[in-house]
Amino acid sequence: MHKITLIPGDGIGPEITKSIREIIEAAGVEVNWEIVNAGAGVMDEYGTPLPEVVLDSIKKNKVALKGPITTPVGSGFRSVNVAIRQKLDLYVNLRPARILKGAPTKFENLDVVIFRENTEGLYVGIEHNVGDDAAESIKIITRKASERIVRAAFEYAKKNNRKKVTAVHKANILKLSDGLFKSVAEEVSKSYPEIEFDNKIVDNMCMQLVQYPENYDVLVMPNLYGDIVSDLCAGLIGGLGLTPGANLNDELAVFEAVHGSAPDIAGKNKANPIALLLSACMMLRHLDEEVAATNIEEAVEEILAEGEVLTGDLGGSATTTQLTAEIIAKVKAKEEKIA
Ligand code: NAI
């Protein structure tokens, strides 16, 4: 029995986390979920959108599955999603983007893994007004944070038989901050002579991913570029409904999809649970539940290839409940075959 922290989140979060719990149960993995929540919905009770009880639960259980949490735009509290990463020093944001068989995309051959630095860059949120007509935001890049994210990318490449790591930056313009990131990446790459290394300026990287995706493998980059390039890759593989992710450090792991709380479809039984489900498969592997993870992923690929039970974002008209039921039926059929 695994004890896992579950943060349902808000918007489509409660619907999709419910679906994921049902599918994991159907896959035969026993989980004792410790449910805690964050965001606007807990402000009245705790006086903060990120209560200590959430951070304590993750620290205790070491593994969490997290639904999306809405961030007010412009004013109001800062992102709870970013705060969880910073407070727990989850320095790796790991976001694989692979075109699954049958996924609704006209692109081919994308199979990259993004390592986004998760604790600094522009996301430190240091901003101030300069008089009435200007504002300044400060971007922080340190040797320590750059080195550990680049090392994590190389270690991942080594362990997963990936051939190449590309460091992504804008060091031609941001000569000091991105210049430091680039030079640290070059230094770290020397410890991994068996893995090819190159670097790309972020705007060129975006074009290259669209035109020549087969040339790229593991990508490592500062926080903001990682955020943007992961949505670009989500678009290339068939949408945010298919893109999983994880926030990691050497001790803790918080699994969450790349997408947000999708307020436009929240509560309508329209959300696609697959992105969070694929994040949950990464979690199952992290917990050595390889068979369950593979069964679920295969079920998802079969459903995409059949193209009959798909949610609106994938070009179908199925509800979250119908897609969940279809995944469960396929997962159960696989288990019966094994038994
Ligand atoms: P979003 O990812 O929530 O939605 C963008 C578009 O994709 C919308 O049209 C939405 O309906 C669609 N979409 C996203 N996930 C989907 C799914 N699973 N199934 C079907 N369609 C899906 O991005 P948006 O609108 O920029 O952000 C909404 C809120 O989410 C904001 O408050 C934002 O700050 C927050 N957010 C939270 C994140 C997190 O919890 N880690 C990550 C990104 C955004």
C-alpha cells in the first residue's frame, strides 16, 4: 500500500483527480490517499492559499499527485504552483513530450524530455514599479541552480539511454544571466563525454522543434523558457490534454500535468484526464509499479488510435466520465489477460 498526498486543486482539478484515482485502483495499485488542498478555496479556513499542512503532507509522504490550481492574474496571491516548487526546493520540472500513436497532431517524430529549472529565473517574482509608468522584474540565475538542473538532465539521459542534451538560453542578449547558465551547461557536459551536447538560442529552438523535431532529445533550460517551450511541445504532440509532468528533487516528487485549471470547461465533465493520468504513470514508475503504468499507457494509446472515445480537446465528444470508463475497461482487460 502506497501512501500518497493528493492535492485535487480547483477548476477541472477535482474532476480529473477523481478519474485518476479510479483508474489507478482499477490497475490494481493500492493507495492510501492523503487529501489536502491549496488555492483560493482554502483561504477562508487557513488565511493562506498554501497552508503548511499541504507542505507537511508532501514532506512526510515524499510523493504527491497534484491537480491544477488557479492563479489570479495581475493582482491577488502569487502562484501556489510556483510556491510549492520553491518552498520544497523541487528544482527539476520534468516534462516529457512524445507523440503517442493516434494522437491528433499533424506533426511526427517529436520525442523530447524538457528539464525546466524550477526555482529561480523570472519566477522569483521580484518586481517593483518605477514611478507610475514603468515596472521592473528581476531575473535570478545562479551557478548552483544551473548546475543541478543541467546535471539532472545529463543523469536522466544516461539512465534512459538518451543520446543528446541541448541547453536552451538567450545568452546573446542576456549575456550575464543566460551567459552563466550556458557556460555552466558547457562545464557540466564535460563530465558526460558519452552524451552529445549542444546549445540553442530559445527562439531558434522553438523553430527547430517545429521543423526538425527528430534532431532533439533532452532539453535543459531556465524557468521561463521551460514554461513556454513545454506548451509549444504540448501543441506539437496534440495538446495540453496529453502532456504530463513532474516536480522533483533528490527526495520529493510532485506529479502534475503541464496544463492549468481550464476554468472555461471546469465542472462540465469535459476535461481530458490523460495528461494527469500520464503524470500518474510517471508516479507509478517512481513507486516501482511498472506493470500498472505500462497497462495504463497502453490503454491510452489504444484509445487514441481507435479515436472513438475522445474528449473535445482531442476532436471527440466524450465526457470525462466516458473516457475514464473506457480507460478502466481497457486496463481491466489487460489485467485479465495477464492473470
Ligand atoms: P489552461 O492550461 O488551464 O487552459 C488552456 C486551454 O487548454 C483552455 O482552453 C483549456 O480548456 C484547455 N485545457 C487545458 N487542460 C485541459 C484538459 N485537461 N482537457 C481539456 N482541455 C484542457 O491555461 P490557462 O487558461 O492559461 O490557465 C488557467 C489557470 O490555470 C490560470 O489561473 C493559471 O495560472 C493556472 N495554471 C495552473 C497550472 C498548475 O496548476 N500547475 C499550470 C498552468 C496554469
